[in-house]
Amino acid sequence: MKKFNELKNTNLKILIVTPEAFPLARTGGLGDVAGSLVITLSKLNQNVALAMPKYKKKEIDLVSPQLEMNNITLSLGNEKVKGAVYSSKIDSDIDVYFIDNPKYFYREELYGTSHGDYLDNDERFIFFSKVLIEFLINSNKRFDIIHCNDWQTALIPLFLKTIYSNNGIFQETATVYTIHNLAYQGLFPPESILLTGLGWSYFTPDKLEFWGKLNFMKAGLLYSDVINTVSKKYSHEIQTEEFGCGLEGVLKKRRDSLFGILNGVDYKVWNPTDDRMIKANYSIRSIYKKQINKEDLIKETNLKINPKWPLIGMISRLAEQKGFDLLTKILDKLMEIDLGIVILGKGDKKYEDELLKFKERYPNKMAARIEFNEILSHKIEAGADIFLIPSKYEPCGLNQMYSLKYGTVPVVRATGGLDDTIIEFDPKTETGNGFKFENYSPEDFLNAIKKALEVYKDKKKWEKLIKNGMKQDFSWGQSAKEYLNLYKFAIEKRLNRKIF
């Protein structure tokens, strides 16, 4: 990371804007990150709040949101649309603002189904962004930092520098924009520009146009004061043609304002010593109890394998990016080995169907659960011996860090945050915490798994490998401090009135 002034004894007013946050609504890593970062910043004595949509979720109902502001009217193209804002608190004293409109947010899923994204996602998140800004103005809520996350919130820095540029409450507000996954940019038809209220002058290659589409993420990259992504290696990768997803030119131009901060882990949620969702709690001093969780996972998933066989786990969005094209090419060969495998996730219907077919082919050795299941995800982390993350690219990845804490050995592709966090195990020196492969090929992936299986046969080396991982600390403390320094840097840039 580039150098900037250390932040000392500063209490900032920070608004984290996100389309999801654990435990209120979550589809993946973004939800975990947003929820954990808010709480950690609060514990560092920062005045932090959270803003997100009011989805139809029981977890949101449980915090009993109260109406804060009603009948916020705004224009979306030729239509007048009304929204409301509800508020509640999490973790005792952290304000949460929920942007409400049943038409947009009372749906079974957050962004779409296995058949594709919701067709009105452009309208939904333009509405979300504008209602939030109107609410801040009308309630006179001022923040030093508005921290936006992923394409769903990427228009906010643009709106603050255009439509709302003359509003006094934002004059000293700096914006930070975090890329959690560059591949998901929020691409929509050209006509969607009319919903923003900005007009066709912003649909040009130097602004929001991208190969004939309107690109939400591009707005965040161009108009935020500071950009960051979720690992140091990924911040460099996305400036290349291979990983830049067509935006590498924009990112190179902003490289002086582009940083990488590794995501942290909330060890209050992910820790085998006090995890209430697993059969038996254990620590580095009682690793033998992990076997109890393994046998529980075998029973839970109806596998018929020898408990002494290695058990492989995988929890993921089912998508090509996550390496499922590699996995499906090697599953038959894996099933020839004495082992079991448990896969949990939802995503592309193609991979959902393929995994269910493999499950039917190998009912005793393979389990595939096509769902989001928080309890089962904890059971897999605690019960599996090996955890697979063969991603084509991975901005950060959290499950490899969860796995290390649970003594479950990761096998990962050496990309992004996976490469930053996993060190290849050397059986001779007994150093390292997992296994990696470089080339994105089924052969290399299978070979990496076989290296792990070979070490598994040597119980002493395997236990040393497990302990190496369990000793590591990826807690949010250090990452949150880096965010505070990033916020200070963003504020300095904003107050200097530099043009980006």
C-alpha cells in the first residue's frame, strides 16, 4: 500500500453504504465484510452508521426498524416514486438506516435468481442511492466519510459530485469506494441513464458508457475520492488486462488513489472454541475433537464413508469464477479415491444441475446442498479436513481464513487474496498453511488436492499443518486501522479540492 499519514486520536463520522450486511441480509463475502467492519470501527471509538435496503428478511424484522422518514419523493425518469427510511440499532449503539420500498426490495432474493439478475436492478439501486442522499439532506445528517461498496452503491459518489454538489452538508464529505469483485459491474441498457437524472451527456466513454452499456461501477471508480479493493494482490491484478474486466485503463489512471486492504475475519462468529453451530467446540489444544464434528457432518449430509477417510468441503457461490468448471472436470477422478466431499452453495443453474447429477452418481461419497445455510456452513468448516477454493480470480476470499481457524486445510488457486493468505506447505520444513496451484487447469487443481491427500496420510505432519493455520490471526483489528488511515487520506484529498 502507498504511504499516507497515520491517523491518530481522530473520531470520524462514517456512513458505510452497502447492499448487504451480516446478520441482516447476506449472500456472500460482502455481507460478512460490511457487518464486521462496522462493528470493529465502532469498537475503535468511531461514530459509524450503516445504510442498506430494507429487504423482506426476518433478520431485519428482528431488529424492529422504526419509521424515520416517510414520503421521500423523487423522479426516476418520467415517474415519481416514493420511499421511506427506517432506523434501528445493531450491536447496542450502531445506527442502521434501511431504505424502504416494497416494490423494489420485498423479494425472495437480493439481486436475482438462479435464472439471472432482476431486470430492474438499475431502477432499484438508483432509487436506493437517491433516497439515501435525500434522507441525509432532509435530516441534516453529516458524515466525514461515505464508504460505498460494490456496483449497487457506485452512483453515490457521482451524485454527490453532480446533482447534489451544491448541497452544503456534503461539502466536507469524502467518498471511499470499495471493489469487492470487479467482474460484477452493474451493466444496464443505455436508456437507464435517464433514470439517474443526469442526461445523455454522461453516457460517453470518458464517463459511464462501457461498450454500449451503462456501467454503474465505472461511476464509483471515476468519481470517488479514494478507491480500494479487498487484498493487496488484487489491487495490482485489476490494473492488468487479464483481471481488469475492461476497466484496467480507468484503474491505471486512478492508481495513485487505489489501495488494497485485506478483509478481516470476525472471530466472534467464526471460531471453533465457542461456535454454537457445531457439534463439539475445540481449540489448537484439543484438535482431536474435530473428529466429532467430522462424524457429525458425515451424518448430517447422509454420506456413507469411513470416518477415517479425508473429507473435503466447499462453500461457494456456484459460478465459473469460483472454479466450478475445474471441479466438475475432476470430480469423477476424485471419486475414485477413498474420500468424501460436501458442497454447499447456490448460483448458476448450470452448475447447480451438474452437481446434483454428480450427487446422484455418487450418493454415498458426495453431498451437494443447493442452498444458503449458515448452520451447515459452520459444520463444514469444522468437520471437513480439506477446503477447496479453485477460483479463476478471487479479490480476497474469506473461507480460506475461516478454514485456517477451524484447522481445515485450504487448497486454493494462487490468485488475489488467496495468494496473499495461503503459504504452500513444505513437508520437509513443516512450514506453510495450505496448498496452492498456479495454472488454471483441472490437472493442476487435482495435483494440488493430491499433495494435500499425501500429507494427510502422515498424521504428525498433518497435525503440524493444522496448527500452523490455527495460529494465524486475520482478525479485523489491523484491517480496520488501515481503513481509518484510508479515510484520513480521502478526507485530505477532498479538503484539498483536488479534481480526479
